[in-house]
Amino acid sequence: MALPAKETVLPPLDISKALWELFNEVVRGTAHLNAAKSLAEAEKSHPVIMKVSPSFFRLTTHAHLEASQLAAAKLFDEHDDCAGIQWLLTQARNRRKEFSFRTSSELNEAIEGAGKTCAAKKSVLDALKHRRDRWLAHLDRKTIRNPEQFVADAKLTYPELEDLFASALEILNAMAHLHGDAGFIIFDDDFNDLSHTLDLIARGVQANAEELEKRIGPCPDDLAGSF
């Protein structure tokens, strides 16, 4: 009779590695969200460019939005197998010796403050979870059957998603400091390359239009108005 195989007991997950991946999710999520915002704003500031390839820009905007939401969902996921922010706070409580770069009272304050921050975001996190579970991760039958209810349950705005990433970054920086790891600082200009690119394209379009006018004369008013 064969003996049952012994279970492999894995060592605790390295906190530094988990922090690195969580910071990466904040960086990626923020970048995707800023890209989506740049494209949304470009519909007003660069309408000619957006009309040249409407399907491309529409799909690109949706892709960036979905990627940013999935990144935010990963950060605040409470699943047992997830190394998200809630997992990190649990490790800080249970593996206190690894968070000893500041005093015990400072660790307690950081854990309590992070918990209050997460609790204050409950309604936003609930909406995000609805989006992840009922649309982003798989095509839910309830959503197809009642899309109006899905919209009501999953209402989420740009500022709310931005605030989630900012809150996550604040919590992670505090935990990294307590653990002895370097944190991250994200500046507004860090992920503005898409809006800069659109500005460059707009300048190119304008330069081409001016050159064409030099050669054949001004664009007729009826055509100019269509842009």
C-alpha cells in the first residue's frame, strides 16, 4: 500500500518581493489610468486626430481603463491566495520582527491607519469588485440579463480610481518604510507621454495643414467646419 505523499511546506512569502510587485501594480495601474484620461481629453482637444482612427482610439481607451481597474482590484483583493494590501497588513501584525525599522507603536499606527483607509473606501472597492467579478474577469450572465443593475452596482469614476491608487501608494510606502525597503514617489508627469505624443501629432497635423494652405490656398469654410 502506497504511503500518502508528504505535503510540501513552503516558507513564508518574502515581504520585499511582495512589496515590489504591489508597487508595480500601482505604477502600472496609474500609467494605464493616465493614458485613458489623456485619450478621453484628446476627444475635446484633438478631435481631428481622434476622428482619423476612431475605432483604434476607442478600443485603446477601453483597454487602458480595464487594465487600470484590474490593477486596482489586485491591490485590494482579499482572496486567501492573494498577496494584496490586506495580506500585507496581516503579515505586519503577525511577522512584527520583519517590520522593526521603526518603533512598535509606529507600526501599530500604520496598520490601524491603513485599515481605516481601506474601510473608508468600501463603497468604491465594492463597485470595483462588481466590475472585476461580473465583467472584467468573465462575462457574467446576471450582467447580460440586467445591465442597468450592473451599471448601478459598479458605478466608478476617474477621481475615485485615482484616489484608490493614491491610497494604495500611501499604505505601501508606510509599510515599506517600516520593513526597511525603498518606497516609490509618483509624479504627475511620470506617465504623461501619451498626452505629449498626441500634442506632437497635433502639431504635425497643423504643420501639414499650414503647408497645404501655402500651396493651394485656404481650406474652404464648409470643409473646415466639418473638422
